Amino acid sequence: MLVFLALGVISGILAVVFTNLTAFDFSNDLRKDTFKKIMSFSESQTDFFKTGSLITRVTNDITQI
């Protein structure tokens, strides 16, 4: 019974670790893609969206996702 308990605990820990790694990689890729898209904006598009809004999109909004 203790062996199954230990396996359950180890499996739970590994599930959390791999979930966090996957989420980190996904958000990192999303930030990079968003930054590339923002850098391709024209000057008028950048003025329309405002710099503060674009920074928020790259940081806080992606973290919330």
C-alpha cells in the first residue's frame, strides 16, 4: 500500500512539474510571436494601439493566458 502511495505522490509531483514546463514554453513562444508581430507594425498602427497597451499585451495578458 505504501508503494502505491509513493508512486501516487511521485506521479503527482511529476505532473505538476511537466505542466509548469509546458505552460512556460507555450507562454514564451506566444510572447516571442506577439513581439515579432508588434515589430512588424507600421508607425501609424503603433500610434493607434499606444505603446503602453502593446507592452501590456506582451506581458500581463499572456501571463493571464
